Amino acid sequence: MTLMMVTRGTRRGKHPGRIAGRVCGMTVSCAMTLAIAAGGAAPAREAEYPSGTAVVTKTQDVFGILHAGTISGELYIDNAFQIDQSGTAIDYGVSADGEAVARTVGGKEQVTGTSANTLTRVSSGLKAMPWSVHVRYSLNGPNVDSSAVSGANGLVGLHVTAAPNPLADTDYANTTIPVIAFTVPTKVTSEITGSSGMLVTQNGTDMLVVAVGRPAHTTSFDFFFTAKHCSMSPLAVAAVEASDTAEFSRSMTALATRASNLSDIAIGGGKHDTKLLNRLKAMRDAERDKAKSAIAAADPAYQQAFHDYMAAYVTSYTGHLSGSIGDSTQMSALLGTAGELNSDTPVARAVADISNATNDRSAARAHQGAADAIDDTIRQIELRGTTGLAADLKRQAASQTSRAAKDFKTGQKMMHDAMIPFSMAYTDAYTRHLSKMTGGTASGASTYAQQAIKQTNDEFASNKNLKADNQKVQAALDTMAAAKAREGQGKMLLTLAALVAKSATGDVSGASKSAEADWKTVSANGLTAYALQSGAGVRADDKAADGAGNAAPAAPLASTRSLYGLAGRQSHGIEADMSGTVNDVVAVETAAEIIKNAVDTLAPDGASASSALKRAIDEARAAKAKVVAPVDAQSSVGALEASRIGREGTSRDVVTPVNTHTAGARFLMVTDEL
């Protein structure tokens, strides 16, 4: 199981404070605990930690990674700087020994009103998060490892606990609102139950589950569903600060947006394999245009075909009614309609039309699947280059094509199973409305058919039980559409494999490239997770090669390369194998989509909110009001310095309290999908 955390924050100020840092931890499953030793020594004297000449406000999106089978706990921290006053901005990381490590943001002076971004990777054990998350699984009662749940049949339980971490050196657990969200495919289960206050909605081919925790409280949730070949998405636990629903929606949406753009943030648009990338981007855009036009044509056509089919179906049914109609389906009339399906009749033609329209609706998604395949390949090339990629794409193509065929058959069966109760419920409702209009007799019933159809359609849009029948049909449609999208992915992946194999542009991450070339290419494109900026800790000849020529800040620089994932490598090289980074990015971006949908469920219009969310917001607002009180009378440090350090002298920076320009934080924690 992978557990990933994300935060974001901002604070204004130029001078460092004097607070010792601690770290926080996170656990996965009942037997797995992440215990991280305290790190981050307190600054001894302000003079040792230059703050630069700029006035800057920094926000943070921090992705904390736990990989399946091992506890690694890396943090990927996206720092966004807003320059409030021109000058040189200094930001700090921490070394493997917990010492502050300085760097100049952007390697140059910044201009008032501009912004800058860096991405930092912090090694396991140096820092973690204020929320500790425990995840346990059960199968038919007993607790089991997550691997035992994957693909299993039976009653699956998911037991999640989110608790403030006492080791954290920030106070975010007191003021942030934790939200738990995950999805389960409708083909796995049709119903999910659990703790009071959770929300379950259908989102395409998935059941989306959302639950809201409480600031500063330990919150536990239990979720249960009867699974067939169990699978589920990553579990996402997000936490943001918010004083009202609108702010909650904005913060969660911004968090999800930053997470969904992690690869762009990390790479900044790689310049390697330029010719191939440009061709792929043109292909992606063309497929997206085809998908947009195909879906725009196919969806309304399907809706019309379905409407025509139901009208032909009940019109035929009406023609076979006899005697007293009653208030439910007349089986003799239904059998008469069934007999028409073997002839050239309006209802038989309507069946053929709806079948074709259903297939066309699904096939229209193939272009979207192709576009997604191209987009994913572009990201992989930007992150890892093309070495070995063609073979990977062929394997992915085979997997996607095989799964697409199985999923489409599943969707067809779902449609068959859904249409029987739907049709019976529809004719029951139609017969009831028709009976009222005719006085209960079949005589003259055809006169009222259209009016009865309209009333039946209106009832299906409002009646809870009838809506459920309709949703099952929709789930079948979505499953078939998703299968065709996957088929489109598979076909496109084969095309991409051939293009990559024929590409003559080379690969910057290949063994034939020198470490120095890797350094230049990646640092030029923004992957600051692996490099220091402005020559901090870089040799003089590195500066000359880089062209930066900036003097390193007068601050501790020991063990810097260990911090940024470069331990044991050449002095200015990066990791050639980026597969771990690719997997991390995929996990973050998958979680981002879940969070976006969770926001829509909890606060659909950005103003109204569920009762659990309202309570959490009230508690967060009250907690925030307490900690923003003046601190000069409560603290041994001065009011000005304390305000720069953070509320009541607590650091607002996830990495080190030396960064007094950081103002707040947001968090996201994610497990592996099953």
C-alpha cells in the first residue's frame, strides 16, 4: 500500500525565528507504523541564517510518499513564492542531520509582484505530517493484509483512523479539516455502508465514498461492501484550513489542481525528445477534438434513440392491452410486444436503433481513451525519457485491450440485467397512469399513450426507487463506454510504441548521456527536487557549466545532496531511473481526481455543505480564532518575531521553522489502489 501526503501553506516575513522543529509520522495498516525521529535543529543565531533582501510569501504543496511493502516516506514539496518586495529570496531545506540548508529562489533577484516555484524532495525520516493515518482491511470479518483483499469475493471492510500526530512541529492538525475519499467500481459492488455521516454517490462507473473528520480530534470511519473481484481506488485523505464553505471549496480545489499538475510542476515541460513530444502533443490534441465532436453527436443521438425505443415499446404494449388494465404490467400485452420483435415492426426497428446508438455512444469514448494514452505517454517521456518505453507501451497495450474486452462484456451483462427490472418498472408506472386516464379499461387507451409516457418519464426523474433503476442502466452504459475508452487506449498504445521505437531523438535519461548533461537538462526545466539552485553546495566548475554564477548563501550546506535524493551519485548528476518518480506522480494525480469529486459532493455549489462539513468548519474556525491572538504576552519571544515564526511561536513551514515566510499548509494522504 502506498500512503501519500500533500500540504500547502504561506507565511509573510523576512527573518528567521528560534524554534526547534519536530517531525510527524503516519501509519498504514494495523501492523505498519511510521515512527520518525525528531529532526530540524533550532537556529542558534539569526545572523547564521540569511533571509535575503526580498519580502516573500510562500505556499507549500507537499506530497509525502509511502511505497507498497516498504515505508519510505519521501516528501515532494511544491513551493510557490509570491514576491511582495523586490530582492533576493532565500529559502531553506534541511540536511540529513536536520540542519538548515539555504538556496536562492530562482538563482536571481525577484521583481515585486512576480512568482516563482521550486520542487523539493525531502528524504524519509527528516520530516512528515501533522496527521497520522491508520488503514486496516478486513475480509469476511478478520483483519487481513491489503493484498488479500485485492481480487477477493466477500464482505470487505475498510477501517480508517485519522489522528493528530504529537510529533508534528506544526499546529495544522488543530486547524485543518480532514476529508476521506475513495471510489469502488460499480462492477465490484452496488452498495457501500458504514459510519454515520459518510456520503456515497455514483460517479460514472464508480461509487464515490466521502467522509469528513474533525480538526484536533481522532476520527475513525468504517466502510463495508460486498465485493465481487474486489478492487478500489487509492484512499485519499485531504486536510485544509477553512473558515467557511466557500474557502473550503477553494482550498480543496486548489490542492487537487496542484496535485493533478505535479508532473508539469516537476518537469516544467522537458526539452528532451522535442520532435517526438511535439508530434505526440499534436496527436493528443487531434484525438481530443475527435472525442469532443464524436461524444457531442453520439450522446444526444443515444438519448433520442432511447426515448424512441421506450415510446415504441409502450405503444406496442398499449396495442396489446385488453379488458381491464389494472395498475401493473399486463403480462399478456407484454408477451404480445415480445412477439413483434421477430418481425419488421416499429418496436423491432427501435430495438435495433437503440442497440446501434448504445454502441456508437460507447465507441465515441475511444478517441478520449486514445487522447489519454498519448497524454500519459507524453508525461512518461518527460519524466523518464524513452529508454525501455516502447516495450512498456506494448505491455500496457496488451493489458488494456484484454481488460477492455472483458469490461465491455461486463457492461453488456449489466445492461441486460438492468433493462429487465427497468422495463418492468416502466410498464408498471405507465400502466398505472394509463389506467387513471382511461378509467381502468383498455378501450381507447392508445389515445392517452403519449400523455401517459410523459407522466411516466417525469415519475422516473423524481421517484427514488425508479431513479435507482435508471441509475443501473446508466452504470451499464458508463461501463461499456469506459471499456471502449480503454480499447482506444490499447490501440493507441500500440501506435505509440511504434513511434517511440522509431524515434531518433534519443533519451536524456539513457545511459549514453553524461551526468552533466542530465543535470543541465533537468535543472533547466524545473526539477528542483533533485538539485540545488544558485550554486548552493555546487562546485565552482558546476557554476561555470550552469551559467548561474551566483554566490552561495552563507549558511550550512552539509549533506545537501542526501536531502535531495542524490546521495552516492556524482557531484552534479541525477537519478537515471525515474520509474519511482513516475509512480509517485501517478498516485498523486489519481488522488487529485478523487478529491475534486469529493469537493463536488460535500459542497456542490461552493456554499451549501453537509452537516458533518459544517461542524468541522465551525470547529476549525474556532481553533483558528484562538491561535491568532497576540502572542507577546504569552511568549518569551517578541511579538514581531513570534508572528514571523507562526501562531503562538509554532512553525508554519513543513520543512524548517527557519522559513518564516511560509503562512499555512494543506495536506493529502493516499494509499495504493487495490
